[in-house]
Amino acid sequence: MRVAVLAIILGSATLPARLGAQTTGRQNVQSPQRARDDSVAVAVALRRFLTAFENLDWRSFRAAFSDSATIFHPVPEMAERVEGPGGIDSTFQKVFADIRTHSTGGPPYHRLSPTDLRIQPLSPGIVLVTFQLRNSERLARRTIVFRKEGSDWRILHLHASNIPVKP
């Protein structure tokens, strides 16, 4: 796991310098150093979140989300936007139960290995993360918006979509 965290941190540490010139329609007042620091901190928060999801560690998983988080799940059974703690709890408890039902062992119950990871600081305290997860059946696309809340980075929005992979 340490190797994965280091790879994410080291890989993401080079992104902010290239992204410093990007703007969101208004002047980006974030310094390059702050953008790098935010990227590294978000890479750690992302790895913590993915590890909690792999291990179905509810407490750590749930702590990754802001109380004002919104989510779009990738399945038709959960087509509507999910909002707040109640929505997160009810939908992801179903997801966790389904994963446990189909698992043959204990933690980790599944592996989440992001590819094409991109971490983009948008403004102080807001970072956009995109990546893909791939298996033999589908390409899973993920977009996560992290917001700094106090000293922690929490998920403000998660958008998940899946595309079937042609055989």
C-alpha cells in the first residue's frame, strides 16, 4: 500500500505546475506551491478513501464524505442524485452489502487501481480528481470534487459512470 500511496503522491506532485495556467473563468489566485501541497494532500485523501472502500471499512469510508456531499451512482437502480448523510448511508450500505455477498474472502474485498489519474486544484480548498478503473467487463469513470473542511479534505461530489468494454 505504501508503494501505491507514494506513486499517487509522486505522480500527482508534477501536475500542479502544468495546471497553474488553467483558470475557471476568473483569475486563479492559488500559488503554485499551494496547488502542489493541495494535490499531495488530496492524493493521500483519495488513497485513504479507496483503501477504505476496498476493505469495506464503513467508518473510514463514510468519514471521507462532506455532510453536504452529492453523488451520482453508476447503476440504473440508483439513477437519482444522492444528497447528504442519509442518502450516502442508505445507498452505499447497499453497495457494501452487495460486494460482501459476492466476495469469497475478507479484506480487501475488491481492488481499486486508478489509471489516468489527474488531480487539478481549481481554487484554494477545491480540487478536482478524475481517474478510471478498468476490468474485463467495464471501464469505470470517476470524477471527485474534494473540498478542504478544517484540516481535512472531504468528498463534496462523486460522479461515477460505467461503460461496457467490448470483448
